[in-house]
Amino acid sequence: MARILITSAIPYINGIKHLGNLVGSQLPADLYARFQRGRGNEVLFLCATDEHGTPAELAAAKTGEPVDEFCTRMHEVQADIARRFGLSFDHFGRSSSPQNHKLTQHFAGVLADNGLIREVDEKQVYSNADKRFLPDRYIEGTCPNCGYDKARGDQCENCTKQLDPTDLIDARSAISGSTDLEVRATKHLYLRQSALKDDLDAWIDSKKDWPILTTSIAKKWLHDGDGLRDRGITRDLDWGIPVRRGDDDWPGMEGKVFYVWFDAPIEYIACAGEWAEANGRPDADWERWWRTDKGADDVRYVQFMGKDNVPFHTLSFPATILGSGEPWKMVDHLKSFNFLNYDGGQFSTSQGRGVFMDQALEILSADYWRWWLLSHAPESSDAEFTWEGFQADTNKDLADVLGNFISRITKFCRSKFGEAVPGDGAYGPDEAALIADLTTKIRNYETHMEAMEVRKSAQDLRAIWVVGNEYLQSTAPWVTFKSDPDRAAAQVRMGLNLIRLYAVLSAPFIPDAAARMLSAMNTLDTTWPDDVNAALTALPGGHEFSVPDVLFAKITDDQREDWQTRFSGVRD
């Protein structure tokens, strides 16, 4: 039994995520976790909410809540939506947890002891109206390059030119709109990533099976321009993990917190500690997943994320781990995704554009979304969600192929043999050919799932469903029954066993529907079909079943047009 540690990029706390966020990290991670559990492997699947930084403070201010109360409420909102989407986290933690406070401060202290943190005197923009230093992205003004009047202090979104806040014309606070800004001196801690450049380069080179997207992004940050730069790991904010050197105060850093991108990846480790505590387990139970001196050397660690998160997970977080000199488990495979666009534009959390997870569940059950998103996962390039494509694909795949097969075979059996698996005779040559074909297709499916090739896995699974319809069409038990009822019984028995097989194979993609299929077949047998012949005799003659309700109703044109109109603007 293999041991597999899985993390997906942790979602930010300031709002409900859209479908593009979902397919870029949490959903494919869940697919892989469910598949590995189905194969009998030991899995620890962790995620959390990313709760620190200026956006959390501003989002809380808009609701009038203290920031800690806002984060607690939004964590529950996100956890509930994740449950309803069938995301099977072993633990959904919080980056504001005591475990992450302690571990983040520990790493900072060890890095400092190893000479990998330096203090830097900086000049930053201070807003007198807001009574705070402003992060670059919270300073707006006119771009000196193209004249765009909403350029941010780090970059102009219009012409993409990299900027410093002092470059902006008529700079103002994006929080209050005040132009009463001044440049003040402040001191911050920087992680000396540049000192670890060669170590990071060699480590990335050792990952021969990483997606090209992952490796190319990491190498670009390592070698382009001035190469890997040292990175600030503290901020002048109220909300966050206080800057300490392990258990000790850090002179000169009073009132500062660690930068969210320093503490957020450390939460992957801390989350395991939260999991252990929540389940009454000793520290040794989480350490065996994360410390190579305590058993994690045989763990395979896989991360899932969108391409925008790759630099921090291939460089900054590994620099923290490598720089500590401690025996922490490092990622083995980093599966990255391109972006999912929305109906001719982009999904956008900040602009409220697209379909968000809670809205999606208001109009359709999770499996519709899971199937479409995974079967169109933006792996090799960006993908696009359109309502026409969503309607056509889910109707064809879920209703016409899978749902139709289940409906045909169960209703025919009920009409001719009752609600019990008929017959007990041997299968014939048609069934032998079917088993051979399915064995090949299932092995292909397993290969692509192991390789985390999401789209190919979906294509394999659909092909497995199609085989059932082709078998029914070619054997035509409704015709066979007229001249050879016993032969028809064997054909129906095969069809009912296919339903159980399909439930097991489909559970990683459409877990709710898979559970309903097993319930209809009156079985809890989720044994993986290593032996396909044995799998197709799991339901013997006389085993009772029930005809399920329609598994997937078709999306009508009226529904599609209504949703297209409803989600054409921006979220309130």
C-alpha cells in the first residue's frame, strides 16, 4: 500500500471561489485523492483557508466585522461549499491556526540562524488618511507608460509594465481614495533566496516527470532578468502571524507580521498538525507524513495548483524548506493548470465575473460541474467555459451515455425478470469479448489517472461507459428474450454488473452519482476491478436491486438561456 500526501492550493479567505479556481486546484486534487483511495492506498488530503494579508482586512472592513470573526465565518462558508462539491479533504484547516503560528515562527528562526534572513531598510508609501503603509497593489494612479488611470503600484494591468508606486502619476490609496500619501522609512526581513539558487536549480532538474508548464515557469523565475531575487517576508500590518524568531522576540520587528506568502505554504504542514489534533492523534501521526526522519521518506507528495501559484511553490516554499536544513518532506510532483476562461472573457473573483461555487450548486448538483470541469481541465492550454458547450457535453455524456445505459438495463430487467439479478449461467463469447475490451480500457484509465492526466482520464472513463451501450445494442437482450430467455438473463446480469463496475470507476469524477448507482444495485462493494472478469460477477443471480430515478436530467434550452442571462454580468 502506497502512502500519498496531497495538497491543493489553499483558497483565499476573502470570498467564495469561482469555477476557474475550483478546476485549477481543489477539484483535480480531489479526483486524484479519490482514485488513490479507491486503489487501496493510504491518502492524506489537506487543504485550508489562506487568511492573512491586506485583502482579508479590507474584506472584513466592508462587512463591519473584526477580521478574525470574518475569517472564522468565511472559513465555515468555504468548508460547507467544499463539502457540497464532494471535496474529500481529510482536513480543511486555517492558516491562522496556532499550529501555523508556531511553525512559521520556527522556520523564520531557523532560517535566521542559518544566515538566510537579512534586514532591509526600505521606503514605502504611507497613507495618512488610512493610517497605514500601503502594499504596492493598494496604490492606484495613472500609468506613466500608457496613461491608464487605474494602474496599480506594482503593475499596469493595461500595458503590463512593471511599476513602482513612485512611478504613478496622481497616486492615491485604493482603500480610501486619499492622495495624502508620503514615503516613509521602514524595516523588513528578506529571505535570501538568491543564496539557494543553485540548490533550487538542481532540485527542479531532478523532477523529470513534472509538467512542462510547471518546470518552465520555475526556470523562468530562476534565470530570466536578474534571476532569483531575495524576497520580503514581513509586512506592516495588524492581521497576521507576529514576527518572532522561534519563541523569542525579534528586536526591531515589533508590530510587524509575516508576509502571507511566507506563512501560507507552511500551513500545508501545520494543517497536518491540525488534522492530528482534531482527531485526537499524537504528533507522531502527522510527523510521519512530513518529516523524513520520522517515516515520511516513503511518502509521495503531490501538489495541485493554477499556474499563477507555481513560482511560490517551486521556489519560495522550497527555499524555506531547503534553507531550514531540517528533514521536511518536499514535493515530488507538482501538477499545475492553465486558466479556465468564462464565456469570451475571464473569470474574476475581484470583479465578480463568472459562475461561483455557491451559485453553481444552486442550479445543478455537483456532479454536473465536476464532470464538465474535469473533462475540460485546462492542462495543456487555457480552456473556456461556455453555456452551450456545458449543456451539450453534460447532456451527451451524463444523460445520453451513462444515464441512458443504467435506465435501459434496469427497466428492461424489471419488466422481464423482476428486481433481482437474473440467471446464474456462464457468460458467452460476447461477454468474453466485452471483458477483454474493458480490461484494456480500464488499464488505460488507471495509467492516465496515475499520471494525473485529467482530460485523458475523463475520455477513458467515457469510453468505458460507451462500451456498455454498445454491448446492449449489439446483444439486444429484448430480442434475445423472445427466443432464448436464459441467454437474455445472462446479458442482463452482465449489464447490471456493469452498473456496479461503473460506480466504482466513476466515483473519483462523480461521487454522488456513483453512490446512487451502488445504492440502486443494493451493494457496498467498492472493490477496484484489478480482475475485470471477477468484477463483472460481483452481483450474483438472485441479488435484489432497485430501478433508480433518472441519474442525470438533461439541461433544457430554456434553462441554459436563463442561466446564460443570469450570469452574464457581475456578482453583487
